[in-house]
Amino acid sequence: MRHSTLLVIAHGSRDPRHAATVRALVRRVRALRPGLRVETGFLDFNAPSVPRVLERLAADGVRDVVALPLLLTRAFHAKADIPAVLHEAAARLPRLRIRQADVLGPSPLLLDALERRLYEAGLTPADKSSTGVVLASAGSSDPEAIAVIADIAREWRHTGWCAVRPAFASASLPRTRDAVRELRAGGVERVAVAPYVIAPGFLPDRISDDAREANADFCAAPLSDSPEIARLMLLRHDAAMHAPVSAHTHAA
């Protein structure tokens, strides 16, 4: 494989827990593959910005960059914001080949990470058949992203949970609290909320608040620096490097 640099693109947040989580995840990726240069850029709120990181990489003589959106679904940021930023940077930095990797989800590794967090919250594999799970994402106005969450919930249900319902913290319905109550009304013995989010912040806090309001029995932590996500990030990097030149490659 040609030498490349992995640029992890995070949204950014005013909440300091967001950037701290992203950096912890990047440290885990570096530990898994010490020979790979891994940098972090933010779209908003935090530094360094994506254009600034790309300028520094070009100045260092880097030629190949894989830009990985730290996103779980292909919504607006993956379809519009990030490609625009990368295209503009490529026009200014003509010696830099920038490949945009796929978003992280969906992936069986994410289901593994979700289950890891639920077990850390107090559940055990023996509880699956009597537990309903609310798969709570941040939410999106993008129909494709909403459909993906519903598909993941259906797939996850087949691994042994007695029920899995999708829910959203914003932009879409149902809300987490309503999904918890729906499962409870359906006679589910215990209900757990699994936040389908990477880093803490305003919307993840809303998910946990909804879980408490609806008296969910368990509420897992965000996925954060789960080892499964670090492995998935490297898989996305490798796939992008092997992919043919396409619309996802930004070069002048």
C-alpha cells in the first residue's frame, strides 16, 4: 500500500468533551498502526481546521491523504460540507491527492461497540432475550440517514435482543423517551438506551435525559474511543486507498 496520511475530520463542538473524545480515539488509532500518520481536523468550533491541517501536510511533503469523516451516517456533512472543504483545499494544494473515505456506518463493528457499552452499563448477554433496546441517534433531516438507522435497528434485533427501536434526539421522530415508553407499553421486561453517537455533547445529553425521564432501566455511554471504532477507522482508510480514482478523490 502506498504511504498515506489519515486525516480524521470531526464536526467540532463548543462542548470540550467532544474534542477530547476525538483525540482519545485518534490516539487509539495511532496505537493500532504506529507507522500511519494520523491527523485531526475540525469543521467548526475547534482547532485546527481541516484546511489548516491540509496546508501543513502539503508543506511537509505529504502527497496522499485519506480524509475520513468521523460520522456514523451519510448525511449532509458527508455529502456536502466535507466534499466542498476538500475540493477547495485540493484546488489550492495541487500536489496533494485527497481521497474521501466512507463514513463509519453501518458496520458490524459498530454493533459490537454498542453492545460493549450496554454491557458496561450493567447488562449481560443473558439479558438480551428479555431486554428491548432503543437505538438512539442524534437525528437528521436526510431521509437516507434516517432509513439507515431503521435498517441497523432491524439487523441488531436479529442478534438476540427481544426488540430494537430506532429513535432520534433531533430532526426526526420518535424521540428517545417515546421509544422507551413504546417498548414498556408493549410488555418488554427491561429497556436499555444505546446512544448511536461517538462523542458526548448537547444531543447525546438529550438522549440520556430522555432515558431518565422515561425511566429506562439502562442507558449506555457514547461509543467514544471504543476499540471497535478505531479498527473500523483503519478499515475505511485502507478501503479508500485501494479504491480507484473517483468522485471521492479531490485533486487539482
